[in-house]
Amino acid sequence: MDYQQNEYDVAAHLAVMVRRSIKIVDQKKESIKNAEGILDNFEQVACKLRKIRTARDRDSGGKKLVGVFGIPKRGKSTLINVLLGENLLPTSSVPMSSSVIEIESDRSIEGWKITTEYDDARCEYENHNSLKDAAEHIELVGSRRGRVSAKRILVQGAFPNCKVFDKHSCKLVDTPGAESAFSEESISEDEGKSQEDLRRETQRAIQEMNRMHLVLFCLRADYLETEADSRLYQEHIHKLLPLNVVGFKDKWENGPEDLLNHARTKHHLYKKRTLAISASSVARAENPSQALREESGIVELEDRIDIELQLFKPEIGIPICFAEYKAALNLRRWLLPEKIHILNFVKVLERCGCDWSNVIRAEINANAASWKVD
Ligand SMILES: Nc1nc2c(ncn2[C@@H]2O[C@H](COP(=O)(O)OP(=O)(O)OP(=O)(O)O)[C@@H](O)[C@H]2O)c(=O)[nH]1
Ligand SMILES: [Mg+2]
């Protein structure tokens, strides 16, 4: 992992301070103006620190996991294909994906290597030289068009057009539409799948969420009213601080700003963490131009993924969390935790002794009175 023990200690102590501040707001909620907004700001920092601190427990072969979640037919697989720059995953207007599919880049590989793992622990290995063959195989073992449904599929390939892989050592993870847990009545026995199959697929998606370093939560512009999206977001996804991706923006007539306002209001999404895209226009183009990719919102999404994954570099992640904590305090000295917590934080910063931790320590010392450490 990128973080060393000393750096984790800094993150842990900062997290303690943030939690204390949350408690103070909680206790005085009734008498504080905008308490909910202040709490939200603190909660977001707490969530980022939690992500940093739990990252080392995850088994991802050192790679960051970027997972795409949402109920069926939200454009998840289409979005991953567009990020990959090739139409590898099966997409369809009826519920399609049934397995968790992890995709990673190895630029030394020619073709596509596919490892398929089944529920009974059986594994299969395949090499394919053409994209068409690789896509057909994935469709056969990882979608409802196939006869068998794998538990997990790992695809390795060069993916020379994938901007996310250019910048980060990570995996993109496609998941089956998670629905049955949220709207029992909507389970349909379509395409020969039993309710048991649908439940298992939903469970697969939910189990995956907690392993992710970054969660992309997919909604679609023409189904903003569906309750299942809201329930999935509130019960499982909200706490993971996702980037919310409202797809199908081509289906919304009043422009992206209006679409984003509707989506945020309907599902109580964080304003700064929600974007609008239209993936299918890029997926359909033979050689999508930069202008088309920008217009689709994909370029903005790639930039946001880049920023989110930088959180896992200590010299970037911890200063960001500290700056956001400071902004959330907003000079309200009474929101600071007890002096002992701040002194402990300064101590671990000193022990850490990196450039970035020295900068934070110098800043606290220079404003000792307002940080209660004089
Ligand atoms: N108009 C429009 N269609 C889209 C967009 N994104 C995806 N689609 C279409 O929506 C359908 C569903 O897309 P998928 O990517 O298969 O959706 P999914 O969320 O992976 O679905 P499941 O695997 O069943 O959970 C496909 O027919 C896509 O071509 C978009 O931005 N605009
Ligand atoms: Mg899919």
C-alpha cells in the first residue's frame, strides 16, 4: 500500500479530531444554525479518512478498486466500456450482467486473458486474441445470455486507450444490477433466472461495495423517480462517499444543470460529487473524438476518478482531509476537540516528519491560539 504506519497514525488522529467535532455538533444540534450542513461537511472528511485507513486491509493485489454499482439497466457496463476504450462487456436493454467482473491492465499482454471463478471454487483460464472472442466469452459466463453464471471474472489486457489505467494502478469492477434487496416486488423471473439467482446477484454486488476504494453509483436520467435507486443509495452506498454518475443525459431535454438539480434533490446526493454523462454516444462511435468524449461528460468523470484515487497517496490525501476539516470548522473554535487530541495530532505529525506533515504542523503552530495549542 502507499501509506506507511506513521502516515496511518496521522490519518487516525485526524479522524479522532473529526469524530470529536461531529459529536460536539450532534450534542448542540438544536441550538446551532445549519447544523445539518456542518455535520455533512465533517462526515465527508470522516468518510475520506475511513477510506484511507481501511485501504490497507483490502486484498486487491496492491491495486485500487474502482467499482460501478446501481440497480439493473443504469448503464454500468456501458460506462466501463467507455472508460476502457473498448466494448468488452455485454450491454443490453434488458438486465444483463450477472457476475462481478474485474478488469485490469497489463500493457505487456497481447490479447485478453480471462480467469473465471465459479461458486463451487472451480476456475477456468482462457486467452483470446480478438476483442470479439473475449467479449463473447465474457457474455457466455458473466451475463444472463449465457447458460452458467460465474461468481467472478478477471480480465487482463493492454487497454491502450484507457485513461484511468494510464494514471493509476487500479482495477475497474463491473457488478450485477443490485435490485432485489431493495424492491422485493420488482423481482421478475425474466430470461429463465429464478428469484434465487437474482438475490444471489444482488448479494454479489453488495458484498463487493465494501472492498472498493472508489464507488461509482449509476443513475439514469429517464428513471429518476424509481424508489429502488434511492433505497440502494441510502442503505448501502451513501456511507461509502461515491461519485454519483447520472447517465442518459441525452434523454433529458433541459440540459445537464437542470438534470443534476433534479437528481440531487430526488436522491439527496452531494452536489459536488454528482456528474451527468451520456456513455452510449461514445460507446457507439468507432473512434470517438476528444470533442465527443468531452461533450459526453466522460472526460470530467475521468478527471474526478483521478482526483479521488489520489486520496490514497499520503502526501495528497491527508493534506486534502486536513484542509477540508479546517474549512468545515470555518473558524468556529468551539467545534474543535479537546486540547489533548490536537496535541496528540501534532505529536504524530512530528513523528511522521515528511514534507507534508511538517507543513501541517507548521500551520498549526503558527496559529497556535486558534488551534488551542499555545
Ligand atoms: N441513450 C442512452 N442509452 C444508454 C446510455 N448508457 C447506456 N445506455 C443503454 O442502456 C442499456 C443498458 O446499459 P447497460 O450498460 O447494459 O446497463 P447495466 O447497468 O450494466 O445493466 P445490468 O448489467 O443489467 O445491471 C443499453 O442498451 C445501453 O446501450 C446513455 O448514456 N444514453
Ligand atoms: Mg451490466
